[in-house]
Amino acid sequence: AGERARTAFSLGSRLLNLRLNGTRSAAQNATSGQIEFSTKSLSDALAWIGPRPRIASLVRQVELTAQAQINQSSVALDSVVAMVDGDQLEGALKLDGAMPNWALSGTLAGAEFDLGRLLRQAEPQAPTGNGDNAGTPLEFDSWTTNDVDLRLSLDSARIGTARFGDLAAQLLIRKGRFEASLLRASAYGGSARARVLATPVAAGADVKLQLGLEKVNLALVADDLPTLARLSGTATGQLAFDGVGNSLEQVVSSLTGRAGLTIRQGEFRGIAFPDLLRKAEKPPTSARDWRQGKSTFETLQLSALANLGVLYITDTQIAGSGYTVVLNGTADLTRRWLDLNGALNSTTTSTRVPFDLRGPFFGAAFTPEIDAALRPIGQAIPLLR
């Protein structure tokens, strides 16, 4: 009656373990103390309390200790130390409202974290039936059931095999709005930023994608992303797309927007453009095999407009010592297929070599017009492996 009393609470099950040791103030109608929580499946544990929140699928195993302040309307957690799927985060969290209509906010920091794991665990499952509505549903309503405002600061992070440092990110969810932002990150000698924003519309969800790169060293990127091993240089670029649909496939097939990329002081390995020009000027000389060499360039500039899931490559040029390359065509984002044509031009003679570039994004075949005289018919030159 109006006094402070020692309080202890413990709950154990196969789904979760919860322990609280502290004091209860009747006058303030609040409890404070040390709290411990652990579960091997956060989604299953919360589903035991109320409806299963979709946002909880981002993580699985959680072990948490914190100093808690608990009252009828909120739970404030300070000095949080949490192991999230094996990675440690520290900071402060707050839960407002009663289950299941809770709202989560807070700030967490860590030395290292696997953001790619969050993305993999967040991936929706495609329907297993044989109906005509095949696709990977976005489940927009289930993602925005609860309000979330989380900020994350990391010394280093991983997304797949890519590595980033000094990263700041935010997840902001409100009813009818889902936003995930990479506010800043150092990336291979440069920086990166990204943003995904989704809002509901009659056709499903309106999804906006933004990506920016600044002075990223592609030679360093290739150490983690072998598909880019043939290309080096310093890359700066931006991308802004907008798509609408009920599934990922519908969003990709409806994407519109624009993209631009500039690479300076670079090198492309696998095709030696100067040797190809010499071969075209004086066939069949004993010049070096242009398919085994490399091409250095001062600038590579690419511009593209997206319409209904197809990138239209326009005004794209490569400028090197003694040569230029112009490139036009399409890149189908749904099929991941390139259909490009271009021309290699000498800057010192009138030699011009038209070529085609066709095939999957990372297996397209480079076929110059003079290729039939240089190799057996039907053999193509993979541009990227």
C-alpha cells in the first residue's frame, strides 16, 4: 500500500524464457528491474501471445538482457545487450501499447552484423499451388500491422558477400507505409546509400527504389563479388525506379525510372579493343588475341531509362586510348536478359567494328561483325562469366 516491494517473475517454455527481478512501486504503478528474455524463434514466441507479426520474421533467435521500466502503457528497455541470430547489438528500446497492437522504437549499435540474413529471412514464399496467380506476394498489410521506428548503427555489415563499414540504417513502419533506408555506408573506398519505400494503392503496393554510389573502387568490389572481376575503375552512379503490383514479379515488370553510371580510370578484362581494331584493319595478322587481353579506358558513361521492367540503354560510351565504344539496346529486368548492339571506333583511323551483345546479364556473348573470320562459326565470346 503505497510502498516499494521486491518483485520477481519467471516464465519458462519451449518457446521462450522470461525473467524479471526488480521492485514494484504502488504509488507510481510501475515496475523496474533487470529483465532477461530468450527465444529460438521470435515469430513463434510472439504468436503465442497474440497474432503473429510479420516484422518478427526478420530475426529468429534472440537473447536479451536490459534494465526495464514497466508501466501499464509501455515498456522502456535501457542498457540493452542483445544477441540477434549470433550478432551482438546494444542500445535502447521501447514498446508502447498493449499486445498485439504494440509499437516498437529504439536505437541499436553493433560492431558487426549480417544485414543480408535479415533480407533472406524477410523473403516471402512463393505460392506452392498450380494456379494462374503464381508470384511472390508482397504481403504489404501484414508488414505494416505494427508501428516500428528502429535506427541501426554498425561498424561493419555484410549483405551477401558484399561488405560495408560505418553504416547507419533506419526501418520506419506506419500503417500504410513501409520504409527501409541505408542512410550512409562506406563501401570499397567510397560510399553507398539506398532507400525502399512502399505505400498501398489499388493495384497492390507502390514501391520506390533508390540507390546511390560515390567513388566506389570496383577492383576492391571484385574481391567479394567475383561476377565483377573483369571490370575495374572508380564508379559513381544513381538509380531511381518506381513499380506497382501485388507481387515482386509484378513490381519488377512494371518498373519505370532512370539510372546513370560513370566509371573513371578503369579497365575491362577479357576483350582487348585496341587489338580487335588492329585485327579488323589488317586481317588475318598475327596480332595478339583480342579475346585474351584487356582494355583500359578513361571514362565509361551509361544512361538508361526504365519502362515496364525494361531498361533502354541510351547515350552509353566508353572512351579509351585510341578507341571509343558506343552502345545501345535493352536490358530486360524480368528475364535478366541483354539485347545490345554497338560499335567499336578507332580515333586515329576510319576503322569501325559493329558488334552485338546478347544473353543473360552475367553470361552475355560479345560478337563482333568480323568474328566469323576469326573463329569457328557458332562460337560466341562470353563477356561476363
